[in-house]
Amino acid sequence: MVHGRPGTGAIATVAAGMLLAACACATAGDRLGWTGGVTEVEGAGGGGLVPWSLVTGLGTEDELGASAFVSGANTDRFSLQAAGVAIGVFDRLELSWARQWFDIGQVVPGTTLGQDVAGLKVRIAGDAVFDQDRWLPQLAAGALYKRTADFGGVPRALGAARGTGVDWYLAATKVFLGAAAGHDVLLDLTLRRSDANQYGLVGFGGGRGAVIRPEGSAALWLTDSVLAGAEYRAKRPGLASPAERDASDVFVAWEPTKHLAVVLAWLDLGPVAFQSTQRGAYLSVSAQY
């Protein structure tokens, strides 16, 4: 069922509650700052567009960690809001949940699409930071189960086959200490298998079948607390209309403490819902312990 846009106050209240809950135990995590990444818009630990192999939170191999986030993006014709929580278990297993609201009111008046995303990630091998004596990156396999909240409306009308789907991914992440004139560098390559239309907000299938596409991140620490970089996410050309195109961003992330990160980015999402290329600002705040 297509539903209206949620109240900004309600979203802010939920997000604030999640952030406060994470911060309440902020002394629990003993890992270094940044080692849980920030939070990808679908709830997994990583960048803004791309999940990394890093396990969310700051819990060590004998601790639990957790994170919470709230994100928002505004383009020429649309806005996206997301919030979620995640748990890291012994720096090995990650469980996450996120809710997304996609306001398409300027195209379909009074309409907001929604999506729930439940995630699972398992670290397979390596350590992105401490294995500096070898080139093996940290490897993780993950799955994102997605449920489109509004399948009976816009997604079905556009030809989507289903309201649920699973994105499967394999991520490889490596931090190279002092690799760029004394500055640390992060590189990530992720392969994702998906049949999602517009990330799942417009359902799944209905055009081409599931495909495997690359994603990646590159970032440079300007200082110990400031990280700058770029991301790229190749997307499946799904429904015949509207056309999809690969997405990208450039970002700056600031970590005033190791338990809090603020990310500001400029997004290019390509064409969305019969509209021309959509570009705009993205802001995300995440707390980790």
C-alpha cells in the first residue's frame, strides 16, 4: 500500500532514541575508531553507498558492539530518509536493520515509498587494519533481505515482479597505513548480486534477472579524525522504464570521537522514476560502541 510521508518529528524522535541508546554504552567498545566503518544507507557497516567487510561497532573479538544511524538525502526531485541499528558480535558477525522512506511527492503527489532491510554479514578472513605485513584484505560475505512496503502501488504499476528480494555480496577491505605521503588509505571492492529496482524501493525483478555488479570505495585520512573519499555503485538495468544508471558520491567524514561520525556527501544517483539525473546532498550521523 502506498502511504504518505512520515512526519519529520517522528523520524527525528526515532533516530535520536537509537543514537542515545548506542551512546549510553559508548565505553564498551575497545577497538580503534573507524574500524567499524560508518553506516551504509541500507544499515550495514561500510560507507554511504557500499557495504564494507568491516563489522559494525567497536567490540573486539570477545565483546559485543553496536551502532545506530540516521541519514537523509535531497536531490532535485526526491528525498530519502533512513534510520537503523546494528549489532556486531565478537568482530565476526553483524546483524542490522534499517528503514527507508523515499519521498516521490513531486512526481506522484502525496506518495512516499518505503523499504525495510534486514542484514547479515560474516567476516571470513583477514584484518583490514592489523594485517599490514601481507596484502590479504579483510573479507566478508553478506546478505540484505529487503521488503518493499508499497509493492501494490507504484512498483507493481511499473512492472516489478515481487515486493521482496535478497542482495548477496562479497566485500574486500584493506587499510594501508601511511601509504600516501604518510596518510592512511582505505580501499574496498564489493561484488553484489541483486535483482532490485532502484535499490529495492521499486520492487524486485520484472525486467532482467539478477546480475552481479561491482561497487567500491576509496578514502584518504586527511587527519586522524577526518576522512575524505569517493564511492561507486554499479546498478542492474532493471525495469524497462524508468532506466537506472550507476550511482556515485564524494564524501567527507568527521569523527569528533571514536563513538560518533558525521558524513557529508554529494550524490549522483542517475535517472530516477522518469526524471533526469538526480544529484544532491547527503548527510548521515552514526554512533558506535
